[in-house]
Amino acid sequence: MCYTNDNDSLRIIIFPIMNNPLSRYETMLARLKARGGRLTSQRLALLQLLSVSQGHPNAAQLYDHLKKQFPTIALATVYKTLALLKEEGELFEIDLGSESHYDGNKPYPHPHLICRQCQKIMDGDEISRLDAVLEEIHERYDFQVLQSQLVFYGVCRECRQKS
């Protein structure tokens, strides 16, 4: 459900997800096909990785994982594919200032909870009343929100228990 930072190395933790990975893969693939994007084996592997990962990997983590299978893959291929998926609404980018992380299973805006100690990123999409906030913004300010990002920084349960 997260990526972890073990001081010297980063790991992507991949779990079976609540969404159907095959369905997510097929949806992302259909969007790229409709757009006329090149469907290289490297891009297909990236789609597969995004469809099964419940974490929030960054481009470098995805690249490192794919490089094992495709030693000649370029980091630019990963960035270009991520950009295409984001433009198509099939990938949610979590902009953390110095780097972005990506959510391929929940491509819609939803809150994220980020631990300041271990850097774990958790989904907060079960928080109620967020739709009411968007509705109030529209009603009060006559403003149509096109994109939103809500990030809460704090300390996760595991880190608090270690302290």
C-alpha cells in the first residue's frame, strides 16, 4: 500500500489491489491505443506494473524495476508514458515538490497521508465529506475545480509506536 524508504534503498511494495488489475491494465491500454501512442513492450510492462502496484512509486522506482527486465529502457520512456497516462486521466500524480509519485490504481483526486519520518504515502480516500468541500467551493465562489490535491503530513502509527 506504500513505498518505503529504507535509508539507502527504496522499494516498491506491490500487493494485490482492491481494483481489478486486469481491468486497470486494459483501461490504460485502451486509452493509449485510442491516442495512437506506441505500444512497445517497455510501455506495456510499465502499464502492467502500474496496474498491480497499490503503492505510490516515483518515476525512478518504476524505472529501476523495469530496467531489470529491459536493460536498454530509457528513463525518458517512463516519464513520457507517465505524462501520457496523466493527460488521459489514467494516472494521478502526487506532486511533493522535489519529486512526484504516481497512483495508477486510483487515477482520481483523493487525499494522501504522508509520514514525515518514514516517508510512507497512504491513501486517505475513505475520508468523508470531501465531495461537500468541492460542492461548497463551486456554490460559494462559482469556481469549477478541474484538479485538486490534498496532502496531509504527519507521523504514521508505526513510527509513533517506535518513538
